[in-house]
Amino acid sequence: MSDERQTRLEELLAHQQHLIDTLNTEAVEQRKEIDRLSGAVARLEAKLKLLAQFVERSGEDLPHEKPPHY
């Protein structure tokens, strides 16, 4: 194998390794964001469940008001 070809392959390998490292870092950050959002959704679901139980126990419906933009 010629030195020029070997150098080119080593450069290509270095670029690919950098890209893999960059993609891995981004995947880790996205996983953290997904975990954070999943936690937020779980907390909101729990609050909605408590609200539904409260409404069910009180026997009253929630007030139906027009949104402020009407």
C-alpha cells in the first residue's frame, strides 16, 4: 500500500471517528431530554388523575368558561 493511500485512509478513519463521537454525544443529550420530558409527562398525568378524582368525588363538573381570546 502506498504511503499516500495509507495517509488518506488514516485521515478518513479520523474523520469518521470524530463523526461517530459527535453523533454519540448528540444521542446521549437526546436521551437526557427524552428522560426529562418523560418525567414531565408522568407528573402531568399524575396531576390530571388527581384532578379527575377530585371532580369525581365532588360530583361537580369543572366550570366551562370561554377562553380569554373569545
